[in-house]
Amino acid sequence: MLVDQPTDLASDHRSEERPRARELAALYAVSAAINQALSEEQALTGALERMLEILQLESGRIFLSDPRTGLLSLAAVRGNPNLANADELAIAPGECLCGSAAQTGDLYETANAASDPRIGSGGCRSHAGYACAAVPLLAHERALGVLHVTGQPAAKFSDADLALLRSIGAQIGIAIENMRLRAEARRAEALTTLIQEMHHRIKNNLQTVADLLSLEMSASPSPAARKILRDSISRIKSIAAVHELLSLEQLRLTDITELARQVCDISLRHLVRPDQRVTAEIDGPAIYLPSKQATALALVMNELIANALEHAFSLSGRDGRLTIALSEEGARVTVTISDNGRGLQPNFDLDATHGLGLRIARTLAEKDLAGTLQLENCPEGGTRATLVFYK
């Protein structure tokens, strides 16, 4: 007896290894089929074929859930055509074993589909003498669909079989979610590229319009007409600056602190007279706004800077200095534009101003940004414009 004991232990060890080897082979085959597929349909069909082959099952189907309705739609079918029920294209939540598995996230099985009262499908009731199981395809405890399999004639599913089917169901569920996430990432990347190209083209078109207006300005003999064209060019280029930033960013948002730098540079290049010397300082953190708000803000800043360049420094006789400060507190954004010029007239009233630039700035601030714009004299001299709005 002592001599035979090692042989018995080895035999027991080999018998324990066989189910384990079968389980690993099935999981590996399913994983390989999914990883080699080029589409979700190929992945599900390949996984189903390999699983049926290794586990020696009669037929299998995979249903995927519609997240809005919960309805299960047939996505793949393989095996014995008399048992696969390829004509059953949809299953309602809670209907039959598959609908119950999708609804609860639990595995359902029966030893004989023909006599089980839970079976509501006529196709499944024709499986007399066959055991079948409905396995949820789980990803993060959420059922993305159901794997339905039919066993061999007169053979029940063992506990080990059901445990393996649960593992395969979870494996397929996670694979489905990963494929969908990758597909969504590719769509998002393509959309981002398209949007960036769109903003780049808009910027180029606006630049072309500004160039045409520059030609008109240089050919005009009227100083008043040249001023109007110069102001229009500055406004167009301020809008183009928004689209330039959007064409470079990976987000659909614009950093308005960087936008302030660009708008200020545009204004200083086009609106400063040869006898003027004006410097600018921009201070603030990166603050991101959607394109509509950023465009309105660019125009407001352009008008306020242009107003300072035209009026604040016209008679001051000293070097001009602009200071633009941006800040945010939660959703509240504050933009201040200060100068060291001659300040506002004692009787200045923004409500009664006739200047086109300030009327444009106020309209954009109140209508497009739903904010407030105030102009006041600084205690140390000069003027401060304060714009407050919410993201």
C-alpha cells in the first residue's frame, strides 16, 4: 500500500490539473480571438467560435444591450443551427433566461430548457434534452450583454463549467468596454482634429479680410476713412486671434490670458501712432473660456485698448503704460485694463457716451457676456476699465 500511494497521489494531481488546463485554454483562446479582431463583430464571433470548440458546446449566442431601452440584440451566433436560434434577433429585459441575466447581472441555467417554466422563448423550448445557460457580460458590475450557450445532449453543466462561463462572460464584457472606449477615443481625436482645422481655416479667412481692408486703407485719401478701416482691421484680427488659439489647443477652450496678450499686441502694432510710445503688461493665471465667450471678450478688450490708445495718451506727453489683469473666483471672471493717461472727463457717463468703440464694448459685455463694464479714474491717475462676468 505504501508503494502504491505516490501513484495514487500523482493520479489525483493529474485529475485536478485537467480542468485547470481546460479553463486556461478557454480563457486564452477567447482573449486571443478578441485581441486579433479588427472590429467588435469579429471579436465576438471569434471568441464564440473558440469557446464552443474548447468547451465542446453545441451552440452559442451573444446578445448586446441597448443602454437606453435595455433590449438585447443578437450580435453573434455560432454552432448547431438547429439550436442556435439565429432568427431570435431581440430579447426584452426580464424575458427568458437571457433577459433575466441582463437585468440582474446573475447567471441563469437550466438542465432541460423544454420543461423549465422560466423559458419563454419558443426556440429555447425546442431544446429538449439540452442544458443551457445565460451568462451576463459584465464590465465593472454592469451587464453589457448576455452569452447564451447550449451544452451537449443529456449533459448538465457542472459547478466548474458555470464558474468558467462566468469568467469568460466577464472577460468578454471587459473586452467590449475596452473596444468601445478605444473607438470613442478615436472618434474624439478625429473630431478634435476637424475642429482645429476648422478654426485654422476661419483664422486664415479673417486674415485675408483684414489684408483686403489694409489695401483699402492704404489707398484711401480720407483720414476718417483710414481710421474706420484701421479700427475694423483691429477688430477682425482680435477675432482671428481667438481662432488661432483654438486651432493650436487640444481643448475646445481658449486661454483668455494668452488671448489678452495677442489682442494687446495686435492693438499696439496697428493703433499706436508713430509719435507714441506705449508698453503693456498682462498678468493673470490661465483662464479657459469657450469660443463664444472668448470671441466677445477679445472684442471688448480690443475696444478698451483702442480707446486708451486714442484718448488716454493723446495729450499726456509721456510714455504710455497699459496694465491688463485677469483673475477668477469660481465661475466669476474679472478683467481690468488700466492706463496711466490723462483720465476721464469730470462729466464722463458711460450710459451717455457717443463713442462707437465704448458702445460696442458695453453691448458685448452686457449682451454676449451677461456681465458688467465700469470705467473710472484711478487714484494715482489714469483710467481703469473693469469687466466682470461669469463662465
